[in-house]
Amino acid sequence: MGRLATEMLSSFPLAMRLSSFALAFGVFVASAPLLAACASAGPRYDYAKEPDPRGQEFQVGPLDQLNVVVWKNRDMSAEVTVRPDGIITLPLIGDVKAADRTPSELQKDIAKRLSDYLREEELAVSVGVSAVNSYHFTVMGAVERAGYYTSRTYVTAVEAVAIAGGPTRFAGNEITIVRGNPPRKIPIDLRRATSSEHANENIVVLRGDVIVVP
């Protein structure tokens, strides 16, 4: 009896040490993902490299309406809609590529082509955008009203999600913008993007972007 008691007492510290090690190891394993998440917190994307079209001249797109005015020449002036193929048709000079060009670029091209028919002093041409119909984006996933949207003004990523009714209660916090051809993915943390400290992460949606809310 005395021998059994002695063995139990001598083994108790070792058992306690093993239990403590197991507990400590378990806590470490459980906390490892949390520590990794903390280590990876913060911006993982260079948002500054994405363009902000608000500071640039508007690029014309399909279905936009243009008002082309040739000074003192109503017959050569026209209000036209950009076709789905990106082309407009004007009196005398015919088809002109309009999509992905600015009004300034169009003005110079039209004036150059009209120079074959008009004297230089008559070549006063202006091109204005009378209606914007080409700016569109798609919001899909865990939002209240997923779908295809158009806007007359530029919107940010957060605004695009809001236009779609906002995230559902099952939505994740991080959204993805799929952009370009070939497509690339831009991760955006909604909580960070809505804070003043990280407003640069709330990038402007470009024409044709797809916003995915998981």
C-alpha cells in the first residue's frame, strides 16, 4: 500500500506536466489561425494602381447619346446614339468609331475628316455627351437585389452594393470586384472601405465590373 501510494505521488508531477503541455499545445493550435489572420490583416492589394475615372475625361461607350455640332452647318450636325458595335454615323463622313474615345478625341477626328469638304475657317466642331447609358456593372451573390445596373454617375464599390439592396445577413464581409480582360480579382473589405482611414480602398466601379458578394 505504501509502495503504491509512493508511485502515485511520484508520477503526479509528470502527469501534471504532460497535461499542461497538452493544454498549452491545444491552445496554440486553436489560436494559430487567429494569429495568422491578425498577421495578414490590412490591405493585401495595391488599390492606388486602379484608375479613378472621376478625374479624367469621360470615355464614350455603346448606347451613349452624342450631340455633334458643326458651326454654322446644321446639315452636318447630328444627335446620334452610339451603336452596340461602338460606331456612330454622321452626315457626309459616314461611320466613325466612338466607343472607348473621349469627346475631345472624337472632335479632332471628325474635324479632320470634314476638312476634305469644308474650309479651315468653317471647321469648328463640338462633341457633347447628351446622355450617359454605357456605364453599367453587375452585382451578384449575397445581396438583396442581385442584377445588372446602370448609372448616370460613377459609383464606388460600397455604393454599388448599396444600390443592390445591401448584403444579406448571410453575406461575408469581403467582396470581390472582377475586372478587365483577362479578368483580375480585386478584394475589398467592406468594413475597412467604409472607414475614413481606409477610404482609398473604396475604389470607383468601372464600366463592365462584376461585384461578387460571397
